[in-house]
Amino acid sequence: MTHSSKTPVEDSTGEQKLHRGLGKRHIQLIAIGGAIGTGLFMGTGKTIAVSGTSIILTYLLIGFFAFMVMRAMGEMLLTKLEYRTFADFVADYLGDKASYFLGWTYWMSWIVSCIADVVVCGGYIQYWFPDSYLWLSALFILGLMCLSNFFSVRLFGETEFWFAMIKVVAIVALIIVGIGMVFVGWTSPNGVTASVRHLTEPDVFLPNGLFGFFAGFQIAIFSFTGIELVGTVTGETKEPEKILPKSINSIPIRIIIFYVLSIMCIIAVTSWPQISPEISPFVTLFALAGLPAAAAVINFVALTSAMSSANSGLYACTRMLYGLSTEKLAHRKFGRLSIKSAVPVFSLVFSTICMASGVFLLFIIPDVMKLFTIVSTVAAIMVIYSWCMILLAYLAYRKKRPDLHKASIYKMPMGIPMTWCTLIFFAFTVVIMIFDYDTRIALYSTPVWFVILEVLWRMRKTRTQKRTLDQMTH
């Protein structure tokens, strides 16, 4: 039986399935876009100011352990190509309750991240239109992202491809300009000469001690939010067994290029004492290079970066709700696909409404940076939880299905020992959030979400048991 591209594909049971409309270039750029989050443009100045040159070590450390999570996820996704998202294999190995908690928490982490992203977009738009309302700009951006996701997965892939391309070009340009300025020994108007020596000065490695080093962890984790997106697009990817390993294996080189090299260039050109926590160091570097339009150009790049994160986030929310619905862990309506484009429309609309309601937090906390810090910390904690659930599922998979691991063509390096090391590292990153006031507020408020999930799970279980009992008596 042949299928028209305008109707949802059905499996052998007659159930609607997602289209495999994403090609190699879409997946590669979605993966790159996921690795370059809003945190890189928004939070780099603040993290460099607090952590000094040790921020390079922070990104390498967190990038390494995030890569290990992706390797564990990649191995499990490729054992069964029917898996739509990582919540599916968590259900297989840890049970429905674990999948319920993971799926809804991952969904909420993206809802929170997207609120942060669209609020930041509103702030960037105010650069050109100072009298515009923040909340109105944020809602406008959210509406555009909803449209991008509405028509087909290919349109989403195409939009994300170009958003990610803009980010990549901007960062590569910064690295080339930075290396050029160091090479010629550029001297800025305030008398600072661009030099590699700024990276090796002992006083700027840990300028605020170990606590300053640890303070950079939260924004670095938020920056990597979305790196796991390749695990939510598997169900809509052509040849996932070829594309997924390539996308995951290229993560380390992306981290080195986009984070490590760009930060090294910023410090080498600007020098640590001259980096302001309030201004994007990307703007500072281009301004020093004598680019008069630097602020406007970087503002545009930062805007597209935040739009890219929001676009990916809305996609991830929609597919996670769809996956939960097909596993009967969310309302059946969330599993319905549109006739023409096979997009989970109810999931998309519900997620958009939830994000739109979060935008109105601006009336309570009108300060964009303060709101961004709070919601990005909540998102970071929830992402750590999601990553840890993937790792716990990997441990269960290794115990229950050694045959699948043996037959795997894409094994996780150092398997079980590395999984435990990664879990311990992420537990440590959560504990150190206690020591900073802003992150502590988010850390103390996050358990409320898990209490709500527990209550909803028990209510759902009671309803299911009652329904089963009624069927048996009739």
C-alpha cells in the first residue's frame, strides 16, 4: 500500500504515525542549534565575570557528561526503531510511572525554557522598538513559532536549519575576527592589547575561588538544554540508524568550536577585567574590532538564537505530549495527528497556550534578566532530572537486555562505570545550586512540580482501577 504525502502514515495496527520528513541536513543543524542555546549569548558575560578562565573547564566538563548522556540515549534508541522519544525506552525499562514523570517533566522543562526564550526575544525586539510592550512582542514571537510547527515537520526542520545557520555563521565570524585581532596584536581604545597571555594569567583562572567556578555550572547546563533534541526527532528522521550516531558523535567538536574557542577569543581580545556581566561579550568584541553595526548585528543573532530555542522547544513539547498520549499517559486527544501534515495539533495548541500564560509572568517580574535567571534555573534542574532518567534507564537496559547491548552497533563508551560517574556529577551540580541565592529559590520550588505529578499519577491510577473494576462487574 502506498501513502500520499498528505495523509498520516499508519502502522500495521491502523494507528497514525509521524512522517519521516527530516533529512540529514535538518538533523545535523537541529543538533547544532540544540548545542548553542540562549545561555551562550545571554549568560556568557555573567559566567565569565564570575568564573574567569575556568569557565572553559566548566563547558568542557558539562559538555563531556552531556555527551555521555547522548551516547547512552543513542544506544537505546537504535535497539528499537519504533521508539519515538527517550520516554518510550524509559517506559520499557523503568515502567509507566517513570515514563509519566519523565515525559511530563521534560515537557515542563521546555515550557519553562520557551517562556525564558520568548521573554528574552521581547527584550531584543525592544532594542529596535523601545516603546514596544515586552509581553506583546513575546506573544508575537510565540505565534510565529506555533505557525512554524503547525504545517509540517519539514517546515519546522527548514526553519530550524536557517536559524541554526545564522548562529553558526555569527560564532565562526567571532572566532575568525578574534584570532585575527590576537595575531596582529590589536590594541583597544582603553589600552588593552589582544593576547593569548590573557588566558594564562593565574589570577583570572579562579578569580572568585571555587564557588565562582561552581556558579558557572547552572547557566552552562541551561546552555546545553536541547542537546538531547536528536532523541525526540528519531520518529520523524529518515534513516535514523545512520543519521543519529553521526549527529551524536559530532557533539564534542561542536562544544570545542562553539563554546571553548569563542570564549577563548573573547577573553584573549577583551581581557577578563574588561568583560562586563551586563553586556554580551559578543557585542564587545565586534565593537572593539571597529564594527559600527556590532550591537545591531549581535542583537539580531541573539534574537534568532532565542527564536531557534523556542522553536525547538515547542517541537519537543508537542512530540513528548504525542508520545505520552500514544502510551496512554496523557489524554488521547494529544495523540491525534492533522490529516494533511501529520502534526500533533492538539499537543501543539495546548503547549502554546501554556507558554503564552507563562509570558504574563512579566507583569509580576518585569525585569527580563531576573525572570530569565529564575526560569532558566528551573529549566536546568528539570533537564538534569531528564538526563538522569535516561541514564537510569540505560542501567536497567544493561541488566535486563545484555543480548541487545551485545548486538548493538553503537555502544556507549565505558558503559556502566561511566553511567555512574555521570549520575554522581549531575547530583553534585544540583547540590551546589544551594549556595547561590537565585538558583536556591528555583531549587526549593521545583519539588512542588513532582508533588503535583505524584498526586495526578495516583488520581489516574485510581480512575484506571475503577474503570477495570466496572468492566469486570459488567
